[in-house]
Amino acid sequence: MSKLYPLKFSSIYKDKIWGGQKIKTELNKDFGTIPNCGESWEISGIPGNISVINNGFLKGNNLEEVVEIYMGDIVGDRIFKKFGQNFPLLIKFIDANDDLSVQVHPDDELAKKRNLPFGKTEMWYVLNASEGARLNCGFNQPMNKEKYLEKLNSGKLIDILNFAEVKAGDVFFVPAGRVHSIGKGILLAEIQQTSDATYRIYDFNRKDAQGKTRELHTQLALDAFDFTFHKDVRTNYNKELNKSSKLIKCPYFTTNLLEFDQTIEKDIFHLDSFVIYMCTEGEYKINYNKTSIHIKKGETVLIPASLYEYTLIPCTDKVKLLEIHA
């Protein structure tokens, strides 16, 4: 069997009522004639949206097919044992040219009760934000179901949401059950469980091109909420040049920030997991098995679990990556 190598995938672009052009203008990705590109799915195992490899001898095969063939060599034995052919993470870029809806996601337990494969815990890393841009993560006061419904039904939901102004480099963890929304003027990377389970609870009375409002999921959302109050929802982290700096570690994924201006040697044997790199700044090469692959800003690459040793070499003054594993 041929040796595995760093895998690139064709992006899956999503036209959204709130989308814009930054995925093209800032991340150098060509989404064609899509009028409002809100999302670029970089690596996906979502049924109907499974990523297709676009480099090397596996070009044209989709992620599910290669996991079926290579199993733990792609994802790690530990992960294959737990998830089988189902890739456990969904990796995407989001361009909010307008406010996204206010929403909440179910956890694994509720998802199972509702015959959904997985719940949805996620995180955000802000790549760029207009001055004054803000997002919502959680409530701004102690909350319970009765108080929430009172505000929702009286049209005053916005009054109880915790909004934070954001800038590039900000990190937010959004566990299943936490109310949230991304505001206008924000470009970010999102790492999440493989799930499309979203309950929309408020959409700013927005109408589509046909004059219709989007469906709300008020009742479905009620059992999904975690009303626990968190005063500070921004994730604080320390970053160190030329080292992987931890941003988020949760049961579903670990995400590090890796900024480097010199060659980095990597050995991921101990992880028993694939590693994903999202390039948010600069360009670099991955050297492996006496060959190399070039990666630029806006590109995402998956390092198979069996490719234990490789080297990251900067091609620009500085490179910034999100480093993700399960």
C-alpha cells in the first residue's frame, strides 16, 4: 500500500444570506459565481458534503472512502475505533458580512435522543474584524428557562445576550448548549464536531429574496440550552513563537496556535490522531519522506496519523497556523 502524505481537499462553498466576499479577497479562495459566500468547508465528513482530496495519488477520492481503506493510518487507531468511517471534525472559514442568527446546538445526549449522529461543540478563532464588530457568546446575566422565554416572547432577547467586541486573534469556546451568534464584519475559523444540528432562535426578522423569514426552532432549542452563566467567555491564552500554544482543549478536539519564523520539527506519534493545519497567515512547506508540499494562506491540510515525522519550513517572514487534532 502506498505511503500516505499530507492531504489537501477541495473547499465546499456555501451561499448564505449573511455572507460576503472576504473568503475570496482575504483568504484567496475562488468560490466562483456564488453571490454571498458565507462559509468555506475545508474538511467535512457531513453526509452530502464529504470533502474530496485534490492532491496526490488519492486525488478524486473522498474523505469517507480513504478512511474506510486506511482506517487508523489516516485518523489514528483510537479515533477509528470510536468513530469508524465518520470523520469526527468539521473545519471551516466563516465570513459574516451581516449578523448571523442567534442559535444553540444540542449536546451528544440530546442529539442521540433526537436521532442525530452527534451534538455540536465548537470554537472560533477570529482572523479579522471590522472596528466595533462583535459576537454573542452566552447570556449577560444569570438565566433560567422562564426568564429566557419571557424575553424571547416579548421581543427583547437581545437585551440578555452577552456581546463582546472582537479583534484578530480572539478565541471563543462554544460548548453545546451555549447561546451564540457571529456579528457583522467578522472573518473567523471554526472548528467543531461533525454535526449540522443547529436550532435558530432569533434571526433579526430578516427576509430572503422571496420575502420569507427563515424558520425558527424555538421549541426544539428549549431542551438544548445550558443556562449556566459565564461572566467572561473570551478564552485567554499565551502564545510563544516557534511553539504550539494551546488555545482550546476539550473532549472533541484540541486546537493550538503555531506562529513560526524558523524550521519546526514535528513528531506526532504520541497523539494517535490526524493533525490539521489551517494557514491563516504566510506560506510554508511541509517536508516529509524526502519530498515536500507547499501551503499558502487560506489553505488547509490534513496530516495522516501514520505520517509521524515531518518538518514545517516557513516561506515568508512569519507563518501563522491553527493546529488541530482529535
